[in-house]
Amino acid sequence: MTEPSAPVADTDPLGAIARRIVQLQKQHLGRGPKQVRVHRLDELVVVLLRDVYTPLEQTLVTAGRVETVFENRRHIHKVMNELYRPVVEEEIGRRVDAVMSMNHVAPDIAVKLFVLAPPAAR
């Protein structure tokens, strides 16, 4: 279930970003996170995802193979970030200059940081 940081309405870009990112994750990774929050601060859009790991990744973490999970996720981020970028650009109405992603194990959290271009750069 998505829980954006602002009330979800048809015109709410933060809610739309949350829904669209969950859809992309379900489509490409086989499942989405259990919770998503999207925050905007000036030129930053931060997406906080909870309970993101697949059953296979959870098994690897339990077996002490955290670095294997992180390495695989780094490769996944390179591909997925390019799918997330147009979502944020379309919903916010500004070009995204940079996308960064990071995962954490305990608690099971992922963060995606989008740095927006200055308004005149669109």
C-alpha cells in the first residue's frame, strides 16, 4: 500500500510518483514495497520505500550474504533509476539532473533521491 507524505488526490504529484514507482517495481522486480512515502524539498524529491526485499533477497540476508544483495541491487538501481526518472519529471514538471538509490537491511528500507534541475533548465 502506498502512503505518500501528502494527501493523495488526482492532481497530487507525490501520490502519483508513489503509485507509479510501485507499479514499476511490481512489473520489473516481481513485487513492490509494502509502504512508500514521497517528500519534496526545494530541488529534491525523496522516495522512502519500506519492506522492499524479495523472498530470495531475504534468504540471502538471513544467510549472511548482505553484500551479495547490495551488489545485485546496485545493478538493479542502474536500470530502474532510468525508468523512475521520467516518472518524477512528468509528475513534477521539471527535468531530473541526478538519481541516487541506496538500500539498508535492518530495517528493510530503500531510498531514492531525485535532484531536480533549476526551473529554467526545463
